[in-house]
Amino acid sequence: MKGVTGMKPKILSICGSPRKDGNTAVLLHEALKGAGDAGAETEEIFLLDYNIGFCDGCEKCYVNDGRDIGECSLKDDMTSSLVDKIYHCDGLILGTPSYWSNVSAIMKNFIDRMIVFTYDRGDCGPAPRLKPGRKAMLYVVGAVSYRVSSFGGVHYLPFQAMNCICTFANIDIFGTQRKLLICPELLPQGNLTT
């Protein structure tokens, strides 16, 4: 098994939950374990552990300057660590709890900062900086009442947010179906926290 770089594939799990022992973390851990069992080099990343500043919209990173990664004006853990990890990986497993039918705040902040992997091509919108070949799996975890879910689906917007930045950055989504997974055997003592 070889990755984009021709070596053993490198898979990153990026958890957007504020709980390291919640359902999102448990499911991402199991998915990453599967990648490791298949021969990939793996790394588990909890966004909660990183200092990621808020994108200020200066668009310095969005300039079409021919680089593989846009230059961000902010200097923090995103620019000093996470961008490099993503650039050198073959696959991402992104996961977020669904908070009010959207991604968590820390995942939204991460998504905003992923713009360094795109550039402005004028009136056509964003263009990818990354070469093709990377794959991503997306997980949205949450439970809601019928009343809330009947307004268009609690998982639709979180999937769209993660799918959008992956598409713009040239990261292909692995699989196209959204499925409701009920895996009580993976959840610690019936814990319903995300």
C-alpha cells in the first residue's frame, strides 16, 4: 500500500469535538485504527489541543502566487504544525459533533483556516493548490429529536461545510453516502456526549 508520496500512506484523524472521550473521538479513533490495521501510518489530532487563531479575512493566503500553500498572516499552531501535517498526508478523517445542525466552533475555525490550500482564480471562485490524490472521510455525530431533525436534517450542514473545504482544496471525499450509524458497542457505557 503506497500513498500520494509513494511511501506508506499517512492518515490523519482530525477531531473537532471539545470532548476527547466523546462519541466523535471514539468513532474517529476506530476509523483511524482501521487505517492502521490496513498498513497506514496514522496520527490522531484533537483540535482542542492546538492554538488556532480566527481567520481575519485578510486574504493574504488567497493570492494566486503559484505556491503549494498560501501564506497565512497569522502565526499559530495552524501555520506552524497543522498545515504541514495536512500537506504531507495522504488522507484525512474529519469528525465533528453536530451543534445546532452545524459543525462545532473549533471545527468551523479549522475549516476557515484551510483556505491556505486554495487560491482566488477571479470570477470563477476558489481553485485548489493541492495536487490530486488525497482522500477524506467525514463523520458527523449527534442525536436530536424528531422535531429538530424534521427541519432538513441535523447532519446536512456539517457534512456540507467539511465537504466544501475538501472539494475546494482538491481532497476527494471517500464514499458518497451519508449514513446514520448506530454503534452502541463502540460507545463507552451508553455515553451520548459528542
